[in-house]
Amino acid sequence: MKGRFISRGIFIAAIISIIASIPAQPLHAQQQSVEFVQYFRELQNDFIRERVYLHTDRQWYVHGDRIWFSAFVTAGPQNLPSAISSVLYVELFDPEGSLIERIPVRIESGRASGSLTFNNTEPEAGTYRIQAYTAWAKNFGESYIHKADIAVLSDEETDDTAESPNGSPDLQFFAEGGELIAGLSQRVAFKAIGNDGLSRDVSGWVFSQDRTDSVRFASEHNGMGVIENWTSEESGSFAVAEIDGEMIRTELPAPVSSGSMLRVDGNPSDFLITVRSNDPETQNGQLLLFAHVRGEIYYASLILMENGSGETAIPRMQFPSGIVHFTLLGPSGNPVSERLSFNENELDRIETDLSPDQQTYSLREEVALDIAISDGERVLIPADVSLTVFDDAYADYQQYATDIRSRLYLETELRGYIEDPGYYFSDEPEAGLHLDYLLLTQGWRSYDMDAVLQRDDITLFSLPEEGFSLTGTIKSGFRGRPLENATVAFSLDDDEENLDIVTTGPDGKFMISGLDVTGAASFVLRANNESGGDRVQIELDNQFANLENSAVPPAEELTQSYFSNTEDERGATGSVAINSLKERSQSARSGTERYLEAELFGELDEITVTGEREEVDEEEQFRRFGERPGQRVDFDEQEHLSTLPINIVLNQIPGVSVVGNQVEISTGFTNLGGSAPPSPLILVDNIETDASYLLSLSPADVKTINVFRRSVELASFGISGTGGVISVRTRRGETGYVENERGTLAGRIQGYQQPTQFYSPRYGITVPRDIEEPDERITLHWEGDLSIPETGGTLQFWTNDVPSRYRVVLQGITQTGVPFSATETFEVTD
């Protein structure tokens, strides 16, 4: 893409030559304008922005389903794969807005994939929120955090009585260019929203303060519309409008007495720029106009003003696709007006061909899906994509929800919530016009350009992460004072030969950074003061202290709107179909566990199964399944056990056997072929560890031990829990660290999520067609990281046992940074 557009490097020289040829302004004003553009360019180079888009396998789930996701992480104006960060954080929030899970995922070449579970949540229906971001992206504001709301069904239903919005709606008016200027005819946009954050239809009148002038207005899309050619008086203006049957009055922004304003119109080939001014300093001077897309400058030129008016036309082909920020600089070199407009460059058009080899399939039949990506000239090109195939009959597919195009082109650069962002990239005839309304309202003064020169005021909360970090403070052993120049030695997994040694600063703080850990790993810290003594205190920060743990506002209720017209494969509707869906979800999960068991013991050597344990809090499991005699040890209630070695305590739990350093659990799985039973999953403070670490614990440091060995319990842990689960909760608090001896501290560090693999049977190859268990998968197939070659490709997967309509959704990005999406459907019949 970069080679298709004029290089930004020529613009500073172009500006200087233009100014030199028209010497109408004082030299210092010309220099200030050049300096502003130069500084803006340097700032964008120094603080390259990362953008994140997260694609999930569905828009709705049943509580207990696994949520599969794929992330696209881009950087810079060209939307190329990011090499800035290596860690992506994906978070799940419950309907009340509380954080219930955060997982770090490895980013490689701008891609990341994994899965989320509901294990740490109560079985509550409602709207859950998923967030994804890098620590670096958070520096640039809320719009750089990907947010997506999902509807979740559960047996524990919430009150589905929809409350009508209360309180007065909000109606705001926005002058094109930034400010109303008294006496100048301007375009004024407006937007009406309710207290639920959603748009409201509105109509009414705008009046001058003396009521001598008036104009009628009415919204056209999502509470938005435009008043053309409104002239403000210095005394101001007000509007009287009706929203949801309520009459409200609101004041328009106070006009300024003089200034310059920027108007942008367009045709298919050009942006038409008009500048109006009643400022005596600029009515017959020159004003510098520059334009950038995602921070890269593609245009800069002087606008010659005559009698308060100036015009120019800029070819659209000069800009890549995306939001174009037009900024007008005043005589002092500071921004005086800004306008956002969207450009769709023909060179960025992508055609996606999703072609199943049939439109109708029978049960358990192989599907061959051809995928080909081509540019606007129908030339095949390579691309990276993620793809999902799911049952499309239960809930209406939200075709205008966020997709990769709306996310990378639109949402990162606008303030606030955007309703139906995918609509603006649809084939609807008025989508382009309505997108301009959106930019006139939510894109109004998108950047605070007045503050852009205050470089010293830029605060970076987090640096780019190339791995994980541990931070802390070394203090004196007696008075607890921070120790400067203390030595800290760090080793992973008792690897004494590979030490990372750092020294503390004046505040006693240290950082061990760039740690490459998958899953979890134990570590040991050893600290000495400047003289070599070990009478020191080691205080570690929470591993993710640089990330906020605060709740988010509860999301808009989606569950009822998603499932209001639910219909199952038998034609049942409403609550009957919803109950059928819940039963099907449970059956699909149980079926997956059956395949896992069969594969583990050699029945299905080639079957593809999930390879990651689900993180389950033992307290949640205890609440879910209740107490069984001897399966839970609480050292506060059974104090006499704290005097015994941990191996003896474990041996007193039914089904647990400890011999030397080997720990085994008797489960309900049949051990076929005489193979050794699988090792148990051992969790200490919900972090996976090994038997040696478990047996090294002191009972005085342990609060509870829970043992899970029934199949209904182990299903939640996936393949890792096949050999049973021992979950230990220590007394260490949230940090999970414990001092073993003077000047040392041991603990566990949480790393990247273990790679996960979507379960997909291969009928006719490894799974007999007459298998007794029904195949009721809701998500039929998932590919989180798929590369489509230049020649195209064919993806193969199998249908299930449920006749229905299935939808294919593909999200992707080309090697030149152009995002695209596509969808297709096919039928499965019996």
C-alpha cells in the first residue's frame, strides 16, 4: 500500500517551497505553521499506535461454552502487522461489569488466538463484555481497547423485563469545523441519545435567540442529521425538539465573534474544501491546510484567501482508505478548524469468494469450502484470515456489528459508543452519507490539536511489552527503607545457571523484564544489599499491576433482542427453542469430553481435540458440585493436619496416592491397553504446577486442598484434567509469593495462555459414522489463524447431526494492510 500514495517525506519541503512563493504572511507565522506540521509528524513517528481487532466464533453463547477468538494486531498508518508488543490481554466481564477473567496471549507477526471460558462466573444469563488490548495501546485512550458485547443464555435466567429509558434524552449540536462563528453560514450536525446510550429519533426547530430566524430539523439515521447553512448570531441559538414524545430545549454552542471554519464536501473523485473566515488577519491571507490518515500526512498546501473565502479540490486517490483528518492552521501556526471525512480508495477494494462445494449437505458430510481473495482488479492476493462456521438459526445474525473494517478504519479514531458500526461499510445506498453524519458528531474535534504540541504532558502508563515482567522493591530488613544499588538475582524453574541480575534504583525498585513464559513457571529471587548482606525484604508488585482491574459499566442488554425470534431445528420457537439450545450446548460439551477420553486412550489416534485446560477456581467447583466426604481439606477447620507433611495429608484423601515424588488420582476413566494413567492436573492458587512443587509446600502455608475426580467435575478442565485435579489455595494472598529463607522469595509467574486447538471430528477417517453419541456442535468449525495463499485455498470440515442453516463468517487483512470481511450460508438436512 505504501508505494501507492505520495510519500509523506516530501511534504515539509513542499510546504516550505509553497510559503516561499507566496510571501503574504509574516515569516514567523510561516515558520510556526511548518514547525507544527513537522512536530505532528515526529510525534506520530515516536508514538506509533497499535490497533486491535478480536474476532470471536459467535456473537452469542450458552453459559459453559468455550469462546474462541482470533486477534489482529496492527501498527502504524498502513495497518501492517505489529512488531511493537508481544502480549495481548483478553478480558471477560460479567453482566454487572466485574472482571472475571484476564488471559495473556502471545502475539506473533500481528496475530494471536486463544479461548475464554465461563469457569470463574456464576451461571448467569445476560450480556457479557470481552475486551482486548496491548499495554502499549492503552496509552492512547479507550478507543484503542477493543470491546465486544456477547449475549449469554443460562439456566439461571435474569429478569427479562426490559426497562424503558428514563430521564431526559440528550440532544447535542456540532458545528462543522469545530466552532460556530457568528455571521458565517455553516453546516451544523446534531445527535440525540437516550440515557441508555442509544440513539433516539428527534425532530424540532432551531431558533435564533430573538426568534427572528428558525429552521426545522429531523434525524435521518440513529438520531443524527444535519442542518445546512445555519447562520449564528452572537447572542446564540437554541433548539426545541421532541424525543420519545418529550419536548426538550437545548442551547446550541455559543458562537465566537470571529474565526475561520473548514467545510468539506465531496464527489466520487475529489474532496472539495471550502474555507470561510471573518477574521481580519486571515480574510486576505494564506492558511495552511494539511491532511493525515491514521497519523501519516498525505497532503499539505496553502489556501489563498480572498475576501474571507478560499477553496481547493484534493483528489481522493491521494489518500488511502480510512478517516482523513483535515486540519486548518491559523496565522499563529495553531489549529483553528478540523474536519473528519471518510475516504474509500478504489485501490483498497477487496473481493472475497467463499464458495462451498454444495449449498445443501447431509448429516456428517464433508464440506469443501473454497476461499479466494482478490483486489479491485480481480487479481488474486494472499491474506491472513480467521473463519468461523456456526448454526445460524437460533439467533439473528447481527450483520452490522463491529467487524475488522469498522474497527481498524473507524472505531479507533472516534469517541464514544458507535451503534451498528458495520452498517457504514455495507451496500446500503445511504451508508456513506450517514457515515459523514457520524464523523460530524462523534468525530467532532476527534483530536485535541491544541494539546498536541505539549509533548512534556504526554504520559505513558506502559511501555511496549516484549514478554512478561516482575517488578518490586528491596528494603532494609530492620527499618524497611528502600535500598539503592541492591542486587537482585532471578532464576526460572530453579535454573541456577541462567540468572538475570539487576540492581535497584534510588527508590529501591527493580524490574525483571522480557520473560518468555508459556503457562506458568516457578521462580526464585535472591537479594542482597549493596554490602552483600541478605538482611533485606523483598516486596513484589502484582504481576499485572500496570493494568487496571476496575469494573466496566454494565453493557446494554442483548439477550432478549438476540433470541426473541429463536427457532430450533424442529421448528419450535420462543422459550421451547431456547431450552432446546441449552440442552444442545450441554450435549455438545459432553460429546467433546467423550472424544477427549477416547483419543487419550488410543481409540481415536488422529482425532483433533482441545489441548488446553480451563482455569477453574476450586471454590467455584466446590460450590458447583458440593462437598463430598474426604475430597476437601480445610486446614482452618482441621488444624491437626497442619502438623503433618503434605504427602501424608494427601494420602488421607480418598482416591489420592502419593509414592515418593509421584502423585496419582483414581478417576472414572477406563484405562485401555494397560497404559499408565495420566498425571493429575495440579493447581496452586489457580496456577498450574508440578508434583515436586506441591510436595514442597508447608501445610502451614496451605488454606485448602480440593480434589476432583468425577467425570462431571473434570469436564470443566478439558484434556489436562483427565487424570484428576488437585487444587490448592495458599495463604499468600493475591501475589502468590512466599519467602523460603532470608533474602529469597519463591513464587509462580503467569505466562501466555497454553495454545488451544478447536475440536473438529473427521468422519469417515477416524470416527465411525455409527457412533452412538450425537454430534450437536453449535460452532461447526473454527480457524483462528489461517493464511490464504495467492492462489486461494480449500478448507475442509464435517457437518454434524443437526439439520439447520449454517453461516460462514470470514475476517481478514491483506499483506498490504487492507481489512475485509465476508459471509456465506449453507444448509444441512437429514
